[in-house]
Amino acid sequence: MTDCISIDKLMESVGCRKYPARWSGIFDAAMEEYDRNGCPYFTPEFYEELDRKYGCFETTREYYLKAASCAAGDEALGRFVVLLITALRDKTYRSEDLAGFERPVTPPGKDPDAYEMATAFVLVALFEDGADELRRRGVSDEYIRTVLKYAAGGIKSYIRRHNGALGYDILWWGLLYTQCELFPIVRLEMQFNVNWSFCVTVFRNADGQSVPLANGMPVHKSGRYLDPADTEDTEGSWTAEIEETDSTWIGHSFGADGLVKKETTVLPKSEWQIALKAGDPVIDVHIPASDPFTPELVERSFEETRRFAAEHFPDYKYKAFICHSWLMSAQLDALLGEDSNIVKFSRRFRRMTKKSHGDDVFSFVFNGIDRNTDPHLLPENTRLERALKSLYVSGGALYEMYGYILAK
Ligand SMILES: CC(C)(COP(=O)(O)OP(=O)(O)OC[C@H]1O[C@@H](n2cnc3c(N)ncnc32)[C@H](O)[C@@H]1OP(=O)(O)O)[C@@H](O)C(=O)NCCC(=O)NCCS
């Protein structure tokens, strides 16, 4: 292919505006691979074979087949997909590669069903690698099918958000499944290989009680975490530090509302030990959108995760389950009341202020409505929407929080 002889030309021809410099070093090998085998991910046989082995395209088959048929015959896109697979197959550089790359923007005259799905081809091409890794961990064939089905299903979120148009824009998330880091377990999704990185240290005593102390946390005058990246007013803000003496830790804990307390808490070292500190391994809890979300299903998710971790990741000495979400907001206690599944879920965790701007509900409740929309125009279909609308109309906001449950 004469007009795509260099990596720059190839990237330009597929609308990829940003890619890591190191890909120049693997370009020739990837092009040779393409010259030998073409791009098998544009053929229906590839999907039929994976589906036969893993049943992973149960609800997405038609989308992948359509995208593949639109991409078939597009040599530049095929070469690009093979290059991306060659790059990402090497896990050493995966996070840098993902950070240094922007998915293609459909070039004029090209088929968006093929180009917007470019990274989905890459994801499914790595399914066999993922299945091998899961097998090495002793995971059953049945569960491998479940994991791959979730990974393949990632395109549905794009399709939902784009009125039915094909595409995929969360390759980094999809790869977590295939690199043995993200597991759908009963109702929740559990992410392994995460380190606690928030400015809070948690202490525990012999009775199993825990106390979180803010550790170098910038605090807004309201008691909320003050994100240094925010432009929020800083007047009256302060920093919550832990002071360590020979016999105590002294610091600022969090109220039932999740906000940082002004008064200090003194923890005698004779009774309290550090249970969770920056850098410690944790399991990050994610909540996919689906029904139902009952406390029973949630309980089973945690129980099953403990069992799964002990069986398949015995070396992963996680210190806590953590969750960062709008669902964790203690404000919801009053807005939704005791019988809400969301409130029952978040109360399992010890909750702590995290974000000083509250906008996740615009993605997860108001379906991507712009954060700056006049709040009077927000929908009011459910109890939550009505409560949030009146909160935003009155100038308030729902702030995301962190929660933790210490490992037993
Ligand atoms: C998690 C989830 C399934 C909980 O729903 P649920 O079981 O109905 O929760 P609750 O019992 O607390 O709901 C209380 C009320 O809020 C409404 N509600 C809950 N989540 C809602 C949402 N995302 N959008 C609109 N309304 C919602 C419910 O319909 C109910 O109102 P109603 O009595 O008028 O029907 C739901 O919020 C969801 O699908 N969220 C999207 C995924 C998500 O946000 N994940 C976290 C990302 S950080």
C-alpha cells in the first residue's frame, strides 16, 4: 500500500491524531503481520469462531458483524487495527499507550460504523489472550464466557449514548476484563490491582471499629474535599493533617454526612493500628446500570468476591473494598429515604467526601444532559430525578463520595 508507507501517513489516513512515539519502533513488524494475515477481525468467521468457543456475542453479535462488514476491504483501517493490537498485546506499555493515544475520528467519506468501532476490533482481538490468562488463574470456562460477554457488551454504552450509532470509546475499560483485573460478580463489578491513593488513612481497633483520618486533605469551608484542580472559592479553606506523637495519632475524621469534622479525634496507638494507607491494594467496586439492585444481590456480590479472590488471587492481599461514586453520596440518605436500594448500598460503606464539584449525576441519572443546563429543564420521571432537580434548582449539587469497607 503505497500511500500508507509510513506510520505518519497511515495514522493520518485513518484519522488518528495522537499516538505514542514508541509505535514507530513496532510499525514494521505490525505491517509485516498485516501483509501475512490481513485483518481477520473484519471477517464474520472470526466472530463465529469466538462465539462458538465463548458465547460472548449473545447480545452484540449483529453490531460486530455489521461493523466488520463495513470495515472489510479498508486496507488502511486494517493496518491500523493490526498496529494497535501489536502495541497493546505487550502489557508492559499498555497504560502509557492508552494514555498517549486518541481513537480515530472517521475521515471524510469513510464509513463511521467501521471507524468508530476501530478500538472494538482491537478489544475482541485480545479475547483469546484474556481467556488464556483467566485459565491460568484457574477460572472456569463458564466464568470466562461471562467475563468476555461483559467485555464485548461495552459497545452498548456507546450505542445507547449515540442514539443507536455503532462505536466504542472505552477500550481502557474493556481491556481491564481481558487483563484479569475486572470481574462481574453477581450484581457488581470488582476491579483488582488498584492501590488506595486518596488522602485518607484508616485506623482499626481490636473490636473491628474503624476511623478514617484525613491525611493532608485540602478542605472547603463546608467540610467538603477541595479538589486542587477546581476553581471553587478557597476562602476559609484549610488542610486536614494527621499529627503523630509517640503514643497517638491525632487528626480529623468524617461525620455521618461524609464531611470532614473540624474537631480532632485522638487515637491511642495502644488501641489503634493502621488498616488502610496510600498505596495499599484494594478492590474497587463498580455498579453497572441494570435492574434489580437489591441488598440481597449486593450481599452475594461481596461474599462471592471474597471467595473468588481467595481462590484465584490468593496473593492479592487487598485491605478494603472501596467505591467512588455519586451513589456513595450521604446526601442521598435524606433525598431518597431508608427504603432506597442506593442508600442501603452506600450505608454498607464508611463514606467520605471526595469531589468538590457534583456532576456525575448528569451522566448517570440525567443521561448525559449538559451540566450547565438550566436546572428547571431537568426531567422529573423518578423520585431521584425530582429530588435532584429541586436540589439543583435551589443552587445545590450532589457531590460524589468515597466509601470503604475494610477487608475481614
Ligand atoms: C444503581 C441503580 C440500579 C439503583 O437503582 P434503584 O434500585 O432503582 O435505586 P433506588 O431504590 O435507590 O431508587 C430510588 C428512586 O430513584 C430512582 N432512580 C434510581 N436510580 C436512578 C437513575 N440512575 N436515574 C433515574 N432515576 C433513578 C428510582 O427509579 C426510584 O424512583 P421511583 O420510586 O420513582 O421509581 C441505578 O441508579 C442505576 O442503574 N444507575 C446507573 C449506574 C451508575 O450510576 N453506576 C455508578 C457509576 S459511578
